[in-house]
Amino acid sequence: MKNILVTGGNGQLGQALQKVAGDYPQFNLLFTDYQDLDITNADALAAYFAAQPIDACINCAAYTAVDKAEEDEDKAFLLNFQAVLTLAEICAQHNTQLLHISTDYVFSGRQNVPYTEEDETDPQSIYGASKVRGEAAATGYNEQTIVLRTSWLYSEYAVNFVKRMRELMQEKQELNVVFDQAGTPTYAGDLAVAILDILQYKTVNPDAALGGVYHYSNEGVTSWYDFAIAIKEMTNATTRISPVTSDKYKTAAKRPAYSVLNKEKIKATFGITVPYWRDSLAKCLKNM
């Protein structure tokens, strides 16, 4: 049985990993959050790795308050870059496979075809910039590190678009949702399975050169408005939802207008099947 450290274990993805962990009995997942293991503390990380063998680390810990990061740049870079740099160094010292979670916010959003892993990064926010630096930190110490970019993450857990829309549809008769931002929602449960499938593949193929950047989101393309309409339909809500442009909904951080991710590389490399976003949304809502 392999020990798999999961940082950020109480977040959306961390809790999704907890839910599916039982389906992978060959892995002993060690879930930690900042109360248990502060990854910004190099001494704490060193002590944790010294106390037990860690075969792989899934870094779900991140500063994800996108708008707040515009005013809290130091904290965003501390968690999304400096801590990742320290974690990558320690993983390299202990021959630990690092799988680091990143985001579609590393792109400008000016493209109109799905982004591949080879497309140039051009973040338009402090959050995105900190995640770009974090990607470089994760891969800089070990070419076998896997960076997994995802987008529009939601789940039954924590705060996310789906949960908030459900709440608002129960409270309000009318809602405005932006329609000029296109992307793909990603169900954290699907992403959790993909991550553990990747680690399982690595276990079976230990000598394969599989490091680098990969994209994972659900299949398909939608807007936030159409995403909200789907939630409304699947929950039989009666709220009137109107489409608005982004300039009507001011945010501190600029969002990518288009951030659809091309998943061909991860499917071809690991044989992963990616569910369609509406199917996964229905599954999540049923679980709620």
C-alpha cells in the first residue's frame, strides 16, 4: 500500500478525494489541511516527510479567493508559489511523485479554440499569475512532476457556483448571470477519480516518462448563464434568469472570456474517460 499525502484535504477536491478513496485500496490517502500541515512552513513539511514514507503528494492546497488576491498579492504568492516551491523541493528529496493542481486562469482568455498544454500562459489576474509561478515551481525540481489544470470546479462541498445558484434560486425570483464567458464546468468527483487513476497508472508504469502539464475538465462548452439555466432545469426552480455581459457584473479580478481546455493529451496518455458536463452536473445535484 502506498502512502499518498493530500494537502488541502478539507477543500472541494480534497473532500471529493475522500469520497472516492475507498475505491483505491492500494492507496493509503493521508488527508491534511492547514491546521494539520501548514505547507508554507518548510520545517513542518520536512518533519512530516521524515516521519513516514510518502510515495506521492496531491497538492490541492491553494489560495483561491480570486478577487481578494488582487489586494492580498503576498498571501496569494506565498501559498500558490512559495509553498509549492518548498513542497516540490521536499518531494524531490524524498523521491515522492508530486501531482499539483492548477487552473484555467493561467490563460488570457483571448483564444477562441480550446487551450492545449503547449499554449502560452498569459494570466490576467494576481491569482492567475501566482498559479503560473506555482506551475514552474512544481516542475522545476523534478521533470516527473504532474501539473493538472482544471476549470470551473464545483461539488457538493464548500462554496461553489452550483451550491450558490441553488441557494439563490430558493431565495430570489430573478437573477442575472454573465453569458459572455465560456468554459467548461468540472465536477470535483470526476477530477478526483482522474487523479487517482493517474497515480494508479504511474504505479503500474513506474518508469514511464509521464511528467508535465495536463488539462482536465468535463467535456463540452458552456457559459455561466447556460450553466445556471441547466441548474434551474435540473432542480425545477422557477427563478427567472437573465443573461448579462461581464461589464454589468464588476469584479476585482479579470476573468478569462474563454477558457475551454483541450483534454486530448490526458485521455491519450492515461486512457482516461471524461464525462460530459451536464451528466456530471446531474450526478452532483442528485448527491446534494
